[in-house]
Amino acid sequence: MSWQSFREQGKIVEKSFSKFLVNPNWANKTQDIFEHWDLEGELNGTLLKFDVKGMKKTNRLDADYQDDFAWVEGTNVRGNPGWIKGKADFIVFERTSYWLLVNREELLNFVTNKIKENNNKKGKGIYMVYQREGRKDKITMVPFQDIEQLTHIQKIDKK
């Protein structure tokens, strides 16, 4: 998949989630890239910023998307702070039948602690720090079953 089609798919996912917000406004390019939020809008009477994540594959070349874990980005491909360290209030994960909204700061603290408990192991596994060859990114696989145990989450049925 080309970068352009990947970006277009992301916009479709963001627009799909935006229907649940009052007065959604999209981030400009600078806010999207450097502040790591896609849109802001009112949810339950509060104005919030959201970074929306579509479903991901385990491996880039896999045919199908999976719904078992999230890839959490600590450092992006340019070596800058990843989306988990951005300015979004909530990370929104697309799941098969619902949207999972997770408080970004709570998720950051949780993942940081899990990586430390795993002795900062490197590799492609749960709570391991994975870096793609030739890239500066550092990403971690986090099971959704763990994320859903956090305190500040909300599920919104897609229907």
C-alpha cells in the first residue's frame, strides 16, 4: 500500500469516527504531524482532541487486519516523539464492532511500565520495543484485552 493510499484510508476512518462528535474540527497538517491529533470535537459535553487509529495488521504484508492488539508508537519514523506522547486527550482505536477511546496519558504510563517490567526487551512481541530496519521508529504491541482494563476508557458502538 502506498503512503498516499494509507493516508486516504486514515481519513476515511477519521471521518467515520467524527460522526459521534458534536462540531468536529480537523487538525491542520502541523497539528497532525507534530501534535499527533486528528480532530477535536465535543463528546459528552466536553471539547476533546482525538488521535484516531484504524485497524492494523500484525505484519505490513499480511492480507488481513487483526483485532487482538494495538501497535503503540513511542518514537516515530523521523525519530521524534510518537503519537502516544502527543497532545490528544484520547486515542481512538477502531475495533471490529466499536470504537475504543483510551485516555492517552493513562495509556502512555501503562505501556511505559509494561516495557520496563519486560526489561526493555527488543523485538517483535508483546511489550517489546520493535524498530523496523532502516527506520527510527520504536513501536510496541499491546493487547486490547489489557488496554480495556484501564480506568479511563469508553466504547462507542459503530452502529
